[in-house]
Amino acid sequence: MNWMPFPYPEQQYVYDAASLQRHWARLHAGDLEPFPARPALVDAWIAFHAGDFHRAMKLGLAQGVCGYSVAHKATCVYASEVELDLQARLDLFDLVAERCERHQREQPDNPAAWYWQGFALGRTAQTISVARALAKGLAPKVRRGLTRALELAPDHADAWIGLGVYQSEIVGATGPLIASMSYGARKEDCCAAFRRAIELNPHAPSAYMEYANAKLRFDGKKYLDEARVLYRQAAAISPQDAKERLEVERARRHLDVAVDPA
């Protein structure tokens, strides 16, 4: 599979080892990844933040399980934000979900092993339709990955975003009663998850954007104005790397098309 290039290459997203370490806390406020000890993994993260997702994935995998976190993230961000072919996206999410099984066996206390499986399965559900995903039994696996990540790292802002997305998708697809009784998904818990994510990482465009999407799933007319505010907040963030730039651009597109979350 040929990976498409990052569409917004800019020098400001290209870090060296020293500048990456200086900006690490800001760049990884969402996933709480520790700064890598291996120079090869520093190179992998430099490639990731610059938008060279394929190289980041390859460099990560070359380091074995210790490089899985950057490989998972590079693959999922690329599949979510750059890849246009739906089947190619699904194939990439499947690869990550399967690789996370080994990651969990070898590093069971690493939040990334659980978070990225929940993320990949959640994106699969969104791609094939939430209704089909529920029929295939993906919902418990998504929830398990996200909640386990939060058990291991309660301040994992990205996992809080994922949990908010999960709950909003279930409520939107089944209605509040079935969502609550069958899947433990509630509108109130969804909103609380997004508020916690924003509290932990107020610089994350995805937190505001996904919160806006969630509100529109609940009631597009009722929450339209609130969603617009959230999209504007996401679009106004100054991106510090390729991932954030892709998210900011997506928020701007939502605003350009009258806040259509599709």
C-alpha cells in the first residue's frame, strides 16, 4: 500500500532531538508518552510530528514492541486524517488492532497498547457504520480498550476523548435508553468525558471538534450554536505538529460547510 503524503508540509513541524525534547510535554499532553530513550525512536517521533507517517511507522516497528506506540499512532492518524480509500483505512485499523494484541501481552501496563486498540476499533466502527459495528460486537472491545487505558493513566486526555466519542456514537445510533441499558453509554457521561479531556489538554483541536460532533449527534438543531463555538475553538488553535494541523484543517472544513459533521 502506498501512503499518501502529508498535505501541509511546513518546517515548523520538523523537530530535531533537542527541540523535540523541549516541546515534548506540549506535544504529548494528550497521550502522556514518555520521551524515548532510544535514538531510533526519537527519529521515529520526529518523523511522526513532521507528518512523515509512513517513515514513523516503519522506524517504530523496526524497534519491536518498544516502537509500537509510535507505529500505532502514525498508522491511526494517517488512516483517519489522510487516507481517502475506505478499504485502505479499514485495513490499517485492522493492522493496529491486531498488533495491539501482542502489545498488550508484552506490555500489559502500557496505556498505549489499550488506547490504540480502542481507537482503531472505534474508527472501524465509524467507517463501516455504528449499527453494523454493534451487530459485530465491537462496542465492548472499544470500551474495554479505552477504559483500561484510563485505569492505567487516569489523565490520558486522548482516551477521555475516545470515551466521549464512543458514548456519543452509541447514544446517537441506538437512542439514550438502549445506549444506557445495553452499552453503559450516557449523554451526561459523554459530555463529562470531553470536559475532562479539555481540562487536561486545552490545546487539543480534536477535543473541541469531537465534542462538537457529539453534540450534533445528540440533536443537530438544538446544539448547532454550541457546536459552532467548539469548531471555532478547534480551528483557532495554533498547531504544533502535523497531527494538530490536520485536525485544525478538518475543523475549518466543518465550519465552511455549515457545520456538517460527516
